[in-house]
Amino acid sequence: MATYMDVNRVQYVAFSGTVAPLSKLYFCRHCLKLRSRDCVSQEVDSYYCSNCLENMPSPDAKLKKNRCANCFDCPSCGHSLSTRATSVAFQDPDNPGKSTPKKVYYLACGFCRWTSRDVGLKDQLIASGGWQEQENPNEKRISELLDYYKHLAQKDQTEREKKKYSRRRSYLHLSEKFGLTSHAIKKRSALMGIGGISIKDDDLSVDIEPSLAIDKVEELPDDVFTKPIVLTDVTTIRQRHANPDFQPTHISQLYPRHKTMLIKRSQRCKECEHNLSKPEFNPSSIKFRIQLVALHHVPEFRIMSLPNLQINKEVQLILTLFNPLDTLTHVALLPSPTDELKWDTAKVVLPTCELVLSPRDDTAEFDDTVDQQQNFKDDPSVVVSRKSNKIGFIVKVTPMIADDDVRISFIMKYDYKNMTPALQTEKKQPEITWLQFPVLVNLGKITG
Amino acid sequence: MPMFDTLAYGGEKTPVVFDIGTAYTKCGFSSECSPRKIVPSTVKKAKTGELVNIYDISDREELYRLLIDFVHLLYFRHVLVPKERRVVIVESVFTPTMFRETLAGVLFKHYEVPSVVFVPAHLMALFTLGIPSGLVMDCGYKQTIVLPVYEGIPVLKACQALPFASKAVHNYLDAQLREHGIVRDSQGEEKPLSSVKDIVDENILEDIKVRCCFVTKLDRAQQIHAVSAGIKDAELPAPPPDVQYPLDGANTLTIPGKIREHTFEILFERDSEEQSVSTLLLDAIIQCPIDIRKTLAENIILIGGTCMSVGFQHRILTELYSLLNSPRYKNRLALKSFKFHHPPSKRNCVAWLGGAIFGIQEILSTRSISRDQYTKNHCMLPDWCSLYDYEESDNHSAILLKKEASKEVLPSVSKSPRSPVVAKKV
């Protein structure tokens, strides 16, 4: 059972040419092709928080910058924070001698013991928080800049439009003056800013104060030479990067961060744009609404027993073949015509007869009264074992190259009952198509 | 849901902005004040499981595959990008051609983005300030690059670069610690760090640098340099206190105060060509026409993560003034003052923020390369270092030229003519 441990032993060639184990491939039942990661497009399906498993619609997620409204990450170690309740005695303002206990909440990290009290955040009266958000002090300035450049860009755009209509006179065409290079650079957008058009134009209704350069910068504090560093008080670079707006340098500046949402993804065939995999909407469900993975549609090979591989000596190898489909499947093995991948390092003799696989039946496992073996007339020199939807069969292999892995390849051809929804509604007999997929098997090193 | 997106937020969807630095990638949406995430620019190799920096992969096909993984993480783990967003890539002017072409291939072919625009980081820095001209220094992980920008046009002729930045600091720190670092294990036994096998990797070096080291003052640094140059009577200034740095559960590393202070000096030491991080700024100014020099000197912008080191900016400022009086520049530069800008963001995110501001504008559609254009132009990108005329794509000789143009050699080319012609003019 080499392929339970190492899925890369038996690989399939997807339509795009990608080689991957069956468990990493999709099967598009609309184009009837194996699809690998390279020929599916990924999409964001739904947003959810991994801590509270709450679903968030995408406009909300966008507004909240893909962060959960209720859950926080520990700014010190990145673990999820939990809310702790405690009671604090409050002085009653009406009668000073008496104090009433009151429930208050704070955030604490169960992993590194960081609490929101460590950095002087006030305890909250409600469990869900109401924690104040940190605000970027530069937000106003940046939005001014955005407005300003937007305006500038519009101006640039209209000027371009104007230029399109006014005919340029050739002698004013300065771009030729500097030869080919500058001519090309002119056309090359990336290096040019939009500052090229005059910023100081009078008719700019939106104007900003350009940033003022000053001749003072932060000086090195004198006590750096004398004061010993308390290492635990200085944040690490990871703690700083966790909060890009502030990048706190001292642990007293750490602030709980809203937890980043995770997403459920759906995959789509790039060719026919049908969904290949679509998860259920509910974040706590691990099931799929659509799941066209190759494991459910393509018979799977595994290596059952591996004989001693010796150079130039024919050995018998037993492969098992599983039928994942709930229909009777006929499999034929054909030699691969051209070896484009330069995969083969051994000669292989494939069974010439057709291998018949009984349909998959999940209940058959528990039912040991029926012996299905009688129904099939197997050639005992090919099929060595048969149990429910699985057979073991013999392939003869002669390793040819001494100092390399022994690798064989063949083409699997099987009949697939096409049950696309369109056909089902027409109440026709499901169409039977013969599908062919190249299979690559790596048998490992020569043993002796 | 995508339908509601467009209805609720008026037509154009906000583009995504990536600043893929050599050490850290900043990613987020345009028109926001800060990137959503800052993540290491590393990707796991599927076969071996080892983490590699995406700029260290030299094989084009492997890079393509790993960039798919890397962009996948950016898209679906860090930024959560909905479909059909334009992409703004903030890049260094010296990004290897192979890297940007492969990245464009990944975005256009695999992710099928509608358009991509590559913008130079130095130019983007000015967008965060609202000024058209400035002298931008980007001190990041592998290189320090100084590029003057005048009226929105980068002056490439005056571009200066040195392979000294964060990585050089790490290497120096590593060498010093191996020589002088002492590890104390749980039994209280002390032994040199070099006897403990491979316990200090680059992440730990970076952590030590960030938390313990600082850029010292000029007068102290001059004493240090005098000692290392072997001048008689030179004495080291009294070192700052040592730091006990816990390596793992059992071992504690003692970092001598001397190393804390000396580590960053690798950036300010003159190399064999008499260059350091601060001379880059002056050399760039010298390469520029005389009438824009004053403007540049009074609009200096420092960006990149290394500029956030404690004391770095002050050291640059004091060095600039002291260099001005040195014989090397005294007769060539007639500058009186240097002024620094303070961008509205942390310095490692400045280029990203510029890209985010650039990204919201209407001109983005005309400036970027659309997917159609990309396929029509045989998957070629416009680039400053190639003579290939992007809009007239039939020019085959130009295509050949482009293929030969390797950007990696350019920094040294731009460095070598130390331009005596310009010097005479002064």
C-alpha cells in the first residue's frame, strides 16, 4: 500500500500537462477532462471568522477590512484572545461607605498571558467589548493626498483627450529630438509619474499643502549608551509587523487587533467556467455543495506489493485498482505511445484483457454474505484478487536503467457514464464515453 | 456578491497593491492608509518543504511555480482579494527583468487579472508627500538605492546603489557574534557561540538587530573607525551595557555592548571606492544638473525598513553635513542645508502607501498593461532598461535587444562613471 503513505508514487497527467496525484486533481464532468491546480480559477466564496465561526457577507467584510468585529488576536503572540469576566467593587457615589460589586470584562491571551490590562486598557462593562479602535493619525492627511492626486489625474486625463484631437505639427514634435531612447521612454508609462503635468496650475480647485521638509530628525537618546535594555519590553519585528499602522516598538504600545477573516474558496474550470468545487455556505460545515474531485470519478491505482527490482530482470508487480463510481466500469490499459515526459525507465507488459470493476457500494463492506467474485470471469493469470469494487492485477516490469528510480507509464481507458444535469432532465439514457488518462507510476529504487 | 460590491461602492473596484520587497512583502488595497499585512517574502518549496526567499530563485520555471504559491497566499490568506481587481506592483528600479516578467506571467496567465502596472518605489514615495521633486533613498534588505526624482521624472542617470543594507548588517552581526558572543547554558557553563552548532539563524540575527542594536552618533563612530583603521592613540568609546539574549530554553547569549553599537557601522564604513550609505546621497546630487541640486538636498526622503533603525536618520543627517566639509565634496558641492521629509506612514510602508495613492486614480487604466495588451505584445513588459518600443511591437531587433538587456549589471554601470565632467562645472 505504498500509495497510502506516499501519494506521489502514482500520478496522473492532467489536461494541462501537470503531473499530480489523483487526490490533487479535479474532474470536470462538463469537459470530461482532468483539471489540475493550474487550470482552475479560484474564487473567494464566503468570509468567516475562524474563532467565532461567524459568517460575514462580503460588503460587510470589505467595510471591516476583512476583520472580525468581535474576535481579537493577541498582539504579543498572535493567539486568539478570550474575554474574561471579573467583578470589581465600585464605589457608590450616593453613599460613600458602601461599594457594590460589578461585573467587568477584559481580554486575555490563554497562551502567553498577555491581558488588555497590561497596556492600561480600561475594563469594559459589556462582554462584547466596545473596545476603542486605534486610529491612524495620518488618516486625514492621506485622504487629502488622495483627493489631490485624483484631481490631478483627472486633469491629466482631459489633457490627453485634448491632445488626441488637436493635430500635432511635425516641427513641434519634440520627442524625436532625443532619439529613440527618450521616444521609447515617453511611451513607457511605468517610469513617469503624473507629476509631469504642471502641478502649480492656477485652476486647481483642490490643493494641498505639500509636505514640509525640516532639518531636524529624531536624535539618538543619550541614555542608549548607559541604560541597560530590558529585552522583554522591546517588541519583536513580528509583533511590529502585525500592526502595520503603528508598528509599536515598546510592549506598552501593543493593542489588540481584530482577527483576520478566513475565506472559503470555490474552484472553477477555466475552460467551461463550471464550478468544480463549491463549499457549503455555513462556516462550521466541512461539506461541499459541488465537489468534482478526481478521486470520485476516476479509477485509482495503488501499488499493492513491490517485488525485488533487479536490472534487466522481469518481475511481477501487483497493482490494485479501485472503482469510485457507482456503475460497472471496464478498464483497459494501453501502452503510452510517446514518452514526452521522459518518464519511463523500465519496460512494462500490461494485461491485454479488459479489467471489469464492480460498482462502488458503501454497504458492501458490512455485508459478507454475498460473494461477488462468482459474477466475473477473471483470467487468474492477470487478476489475483477481487473484493467489492477493488481488484488486484499483475503487471510485468523489467527495469532498464540501473541508477535511477524504476518508473513506468501507461494509459488508462475506461467507460464513464456521463450524467451531466442537462442530460438528466431530458430523461435520456446516460451517454457512455470512453475516457483516457495517462498514468505515471514510480516504483522506487532498484533493490538488488 | 460581486454585483453588490460594484453597486455599493460606485463602479471602479479598488485595485490591490503589492510591494514585494526583498525581505518583506507589503500587501493591501489601494486608498487605504496602511497595508493589510506585512509578510516575509518567502515561499515554501513543495518538494523539500524549505522556505526560500522569492528573489533567490534563479530558475525561471521554478520561480513561476513558486510565485503561484506565493501570490496565492497573498490573494487568499493575507489580502483576500475578490475577483477582477487591477494590480499595482511597487518595485525597485533594479528588480531583475526575469523576476518581473515571471511575476507578470503569473498574474496574467494564472490569476487572469485585468491589468497590472509596475511602478518604481522611489517615485511612489513622493506621492505620499504631495511634492514633485525629491531625493529618495531606499534602504531595504539587499541594496541601498538613491534615486533623485525631479518634477515627477526619475533621474536615472544619477541613480546610485550599494549592496549594503539589512543583509550586510546581519552578516556582520553574525560574524561578530561568532567571534565574541558567549553562550551560557542551563548549568551556567559558558562557551563561545561558535562551539554551539547553528543555533543563530537569520531570524534571530534580525531580532537581535531590531531589539538590541542602534546606529551610534557620528563622533563616537569616528572613534570606532579610527580604532579599526589602526590609528595610534585611538580609543573606543565606553560601550553601552551588554544584553542577555535568551536563545532557547537552555542557552543565553551575551551580546557585548560593543557589538550593539558597532553593528550598523558596516553601512557607514567607506568601502574601497570610498562609498557608504551617506555618500550615495551626495554622489547622486553631484550627478544631477546644478540647478536642481538645492531642491534635491532640501527634499530628502528616507524609505525602507532599515531607515527605521534607532538613530539611523540622525546619523545620515550629521554625516551629510560632515561630508560636505570633507575634501572630497568641499569644492564640488555648494549646498548649505539638508532637509528631510516625514512621510505620513511608517518608513517600511511608504512605497506601498505611494502605490496605494497612485492606484485609486483614473489614469491607472491608461497606465497599466491590460491582459489583452500583454498577450498581444508576446508577453513583454515595458521597461526602462530596454529599447524595445512597447507600442510598436513588430520591431524584432528590439525584442532581441530586450532579451539581452540584463538589469543586474546596470547598477554597476551607472556607478562607474564618476563623472569628472559634471565635477568641473561646479
